[in-house]
Amino acid sequence: MIPELGHFALALAVVIAAAQAVLPLIGAARRDAALMASAPSLAFGQFLALALAFGALLWSSVVSDFSVYNIAENSQSLKPLLYKITGVWGDHEGSILLWCLILALCGAAVGAFGRALPAAVRARVIGVLGATSAGFVLFSLTVSNPFVRLWPPPWEGQGMNPLLEDPGLAFHPPILYAGYVGFSIPFAFALAALIEGRVDAAWGRWVRPWALAAWAFLTGGIALGSWWSYYVLGWGGYWFWDPVENASLLPWLAGTALVHSAIVVEKRDALKIWTVLLAIGTFSLSLCGTFLVRSGILNSVHAFANDPARGVFILVLLALVIGTALALFAWRAPRLLPTGIFAPLSREGALVLNNILLCSIAAVVFTGTTYPLFAQLLAGAQISVGAPFFNAAVLPLAIPLFVVMVIGPMLSWKRAALAPALIRLWWVALAALAVGVFATFHTAIFPALGFAASVWLILGAFVDIIARIRLFRLPLATSLARLGGIPLAAWGGAIAHAGMGITVAGIAGMAIAEHRIVAIAAGETVDLGGYRWTLEDLRDAPGPNYSARLADIRVTRDGRVIAVMSPGRRSYPLQRTTTTETAIRTNLLRDLYAVLGEERDGKAVLRLHVNYLAPWIWLGALVMAAGGGLSLADRRLRIGAPLRRAAAPVVAA
Amino acid sequence: MKRKHRRLAIVLACGLGLGSAAALTLFAFRDNLVFFVTPSDLASRGHAGETLRLGGLVAAGSVQHATIDGQPAVRFRVTDGRSSVSVSYIGVLPDLFREGQGVVTLGTLAPDGGFVASEVLAKHDETYMPKDVVEALKKSGHWQPAAGPPPPAATWNTLPATRNGG
């Protein structure tokens, strides 16, 4: 009964989404206030219907209703409750439903928080979101239906892929999807502006918070995914330039460019056509990222399924959404007259350079990711493009980006001089140089470059704030008092840039990580990275739906016990698979990382790593996302705030 | 500076950015493209020194433990049903590595004709076979996916080819 209810709610959502796509747009075209006013209600209605459908699926999973095909395939009654809940989005059908739910949430959010928007803009934005939603909910209903029944129902489900039974991965999809789908709102704003034929500073002010929120979620989602692959896969790496990873990196790069170019639209009323194109491009990359990868078109270890019907539906849908948007752009963009002139050497100029570099990196990553696909289709050659390619092509573009990231915020709008900015940065440059030179004595050139870049980024991020509070030029107390006067958006920017520096430090640290593969018996000892690793015991340990083999390792340094860790291997009888359970002990400056391999002649094969600064990679991403959130909290960015402020002086006077 | 000049400056900057991106891409492609080969490909022509992806099935009964340069290693044969090649690998094998099942290895061909792998990827779950392995089997004429599921994995390395020549 409950699954049928969910099925019905899903069908209802398609109908409401179709109405949401048509009525508000007609209303906006005819200036019909009643039709335009229907937009938020329809958006709420669609969200409620999808929430009901999602709730029904969640219920079926929690009570282990194996008469639902999707649950029988991916769940089992012994699974812990947490994974029964999160397992709902662990498979293809459920994750598509979650995707649709978040898209509907975006429409409802514009309905709820967009009261201050002009009625026509709000109606068009919600209409575009409705049209997009209608397509994808229809996809879920027709070829990816999570509520299909199975008769007769099996006694026990097939169980979930044990790799996915992990708290990190449990919350990775919702956060990542919130990022991917969040970019639908800037996309809808871009299309609304194209239909309207007008982009102004107010448009930039409306778009930026949504783009920023989506960007913060995407940053967090990517970091969580990378962290998961680091501690679950046990390969000792954190980023493999796998198509799935690249698919999330591409919208992130484009979204980062969008967040920055929207500033120029807002402050200087320039770069409008470009920003509209970026908004379209970012969401298009998100769509391709989710669906091309999920449909298995790009070969990857993460791909879910290879179903031709789904593939064709998705390709047509993507072509429709992206094609319509680009056609609309080609048709209407020439009407958006360029305004706002600025010198190349200015804050705007630096932001343009940032956009060029980010988009160049995105282009390189895109080429590398799709090249094997085209090589196979066009030449029949089977080629793969791996990490060496991406490292060689991305690094040279990242370095100028890091340089501009620090200098850009020091320049003034419209027209700036380089010399004063450089003078204020001399001590940062000196510190970065000192660290870089010091590092070259100990490491190879690239990690040294990375450490220098991270010092440059972290210190450089706060030079502007230091200048604003006139630290050491005014009495310290006065300076600190001035800290409160700095707008949150400035803090957010500085913190996000520093976060990038922290991540770069982590990446550089990982580049000098040490590792060793050994085969030792219990009681034997090996040395690595200044630590002494002793294999104390090999033992069996039972679990709820698996049996495990654990190796107890004691790590000492100068006779002092640093850590006792137990890496292991679990075998899941139901799924007939084994998983590696990596053991990690961190003190934030380095990770001790141990993996248990197979056993032979009483000896255990162990892979031991000392990963310097590894946690900084994800910590930096969190700091970046927090910086985005802080910017978002700035009153000036909040939707409707300008209106209220415009009203305030009248009262005061 | 006139508007025209500014626009020219921006266009030039974009061109420079995309141009250098294209140059970097091409430059990196030259050294870092990795071609996929099957054991038959390796047998028919030499690829010494190149980095390659070798795909096929782990021949049943071929996995041996060894020690290379004092580190624990493993040797196994990768087969596509027509020919097979010996692979040596230092490190921990992935969870899903099994005899008779699909595997993709990244590495180089040593002068002695053995393949030295730096990475070993096993297939991701019980029902999914890496695309590269499917290609290798199709190429050697052992399996047409349209004709049904692959024959039992344990028989792969002894299976006669259904297609001659090629």
C-alpha cells in the first residue's frame, strides 16, 4: 500500500511540475498577476508530492519491504537502521528520486525566500525550475521507477554493496546533490533574464547567494567523497582523476568562476553575458556529471548501471535542457547590451583572469575526461587518461590562479595600480619564498612549490583585512575594534581563499608521504617515517553481517606508544565480497595509515603509510565551504535586504 | 584606452588562457595517454617501455606469491583465452581480485616479456565486468555479450577460441 502511495505521489509530482512549467511562464508573458502568483504554490505542491514519494520509499526500506524490487535488490533485514535509511539513495532509482526531491526543494526555496523578487522574475525562475523538474521526475517515473513491485517477494534482500555501508558515504550523496542541483537556481535565473531580455546589478545580487550556497554544498560534497575514497578504498590516495570525480570537479570549477563573475555583475554591472553563460554552463556540467556518469556512459568504478533505455532517455533529456538553454542564449543574449567599462588592471580585471584560468582548467579536465570516450567512438582506440595527464596539464594553470587569488582582492575596482598592492604583499611573498626554499632542501620541486603556494594563499588571504583594520598603525585595541566593522562577505572571501591554501598544503604534504609494503609475522617490527610499527597479533572478529580478520599494530616512536591500530578485512557472506578496513590515526599533522592485505605462510602483507598533512585537504575544503556560508550570512547579500535598507533611511529621517 | 582596445585586451587574455590550456593538453597527451592492450596484442607486437593498461581474466591456478626487491609481491597470468602474459605486482591486491575473474592492470612490459604492474584494479562487484575486460574477451572471440552471459570464469584460460585467426 505504502509503495503504491509513493508511486501515486511521484505521478502527481510530474503533473504539478508540468503545471509549474507552463502556468507561471504564461502568466509572466501576459502580465497576469493571478497566474504568476500560482508559481510558489505549485512549487510547494511539487515539493510536498516528492517528499511524500521519498517518504514512502524510506518507509519501505526501513520496514524491509522486499516486495519492492529496489529494496529487495539493495537491502537486507539485518542491515543497521542508519544504512536502511541512507541505502535509499545508495542505488540508481533512489538517488534519482533524491535528486528530483532536491530540485523541487530549490523551486520551493525560491518560492519561500524570493518574496522580494519582482513577480515576473520569480514566476519565470520557478517556471524554468518546474520545466526541468518535470523532465527528470518523468524519467524517475518511467524508466527509473523505485516503486516497482516484485512477485513473489523474496525472504531476504540481496544486500547493499558493503563499500557503501559507511557513515561518510551515507551523507555524501545528499550534500553533493544539494550542490549539483543548487546550481539549477542560477540556471533558472539566467534563463529568466534571457526571456526578460534584461540583466542588471540586481540580477547579480539575486543570483550570487544561490550560487554561493550551491558552491558551498558542492565543495563539502566533493571533500566528503574524497575523504571516503581515502579511508574506505584503502589505496592510500585521495583523488584518482576518475571520471566520476572529474564530473564533480567540473561544475565546481565552473561554479567557482560563476560565484566570482556574479560579483562583477553586482558591483560593476559588467560581464553580464558571460555570467549568464556561466550559469547555464555550470548547471549543464552538473547535469552531465550526475547523469552521464550514473548511466555508465563513462566507464568508471563508481558507475551504477548500464541500461540502454535509461541512457537514451537521459541523453534526450540532457540535450533538451542544455540545448534549449543554449538556443535561448544564442537568440536573446545579443539583446543584453554590454555596459560597464573597466581597465584590464583592476579588481574586475583580476576576476576576469580568475574566470579565464578556472575555465581553462575546466576545459583541460573536460578534455581529459571525455577524450577516451571520443577516441573509442571515432577511432575505435581504447585509451585511458590517468593522473599523470591531469597533473601535467592542471598544475601549470593552477599556479597563476593562486598568484591572482591573492593579488586580485588587493586591487581596487575600475582602475588600479599594481605597485601598491605588491608593496602590501611583500612580507607574504617573502614568507612563501622562505618556506619554498626551505622545502626544496628536503623535498622535490613540486611539493616545495605547493608549500610555498599554501603559505602565500593563507597569509595573503588576510592581508586585505589587516590593511582595513590598520594593524600596527593604530593602537592594537582600536585595530581589533575595527575587526567588527568588516563586512561578513569580506571575511567569507578571505576565509574561503585561506581554505584553498590549507587544501594545497595538504596536497603538498601528501606528495611527500612515505609508504612501505611489508610481509611480517606477529611479533615482527618494521620502521617507516621515524616510527616503529610492530605487528602484535592477527585475530578473527565477528560482526553483525560480516566476519572480520584484524591485525593489531602498535606504533611507537623513541619507545613511546603513539597509537595502536587494527586494520582489517571484512568478508560479507551474503554479497560474497570482502572489503578492506583501513586503520588511520591522525594528529592533524600526519596520518598513520595501515592496510591489511592477504596472509601467506603466517605472515601478513601490510601496506603502511605516513601521510603528512593529509587531513588538511578536507579541512581546507570545509573552511572553504564555511567561508561561502559566512558570505551568505552577510546582510547585504540576503534576498530582499536591499529593499528593507532602502526603506530604513526614510524612517530614520 | 578605448572600449575597442579593452575588448581586444580581454579577447587576447581569453585566447592566451585557452591557447595555453590547449597547448598544455596536447603536451600532456603526448606522454600520458595510456593505451589498452589485451594479452594477444602484447604477444603480437612489442610495447616495451610504454605504460599500458592490460586487461583480461586472471588465469585459474596461476597466482603465486613472490618476493621482489625484498618486498612482498604476487605473480599471476592474465589471459584473454588466446594468449596469456605473466604479470608481477608489488603491493596489496584489491578486495575483489580472484582467480578466473576480470582484472585490469596498469604497468609496463619488461624486456623478458613479463608485465610489471604498478596498479591492479579488479572488477567492482559480482555482476559487473570492466568494459576493458569485455573488450578483451570480445576481441579474442570468446564471448559475444549479445549471446548471453559469459561462460563460467574457471574455464577461461583453457577455453578454445571460437573464432580463428584475427
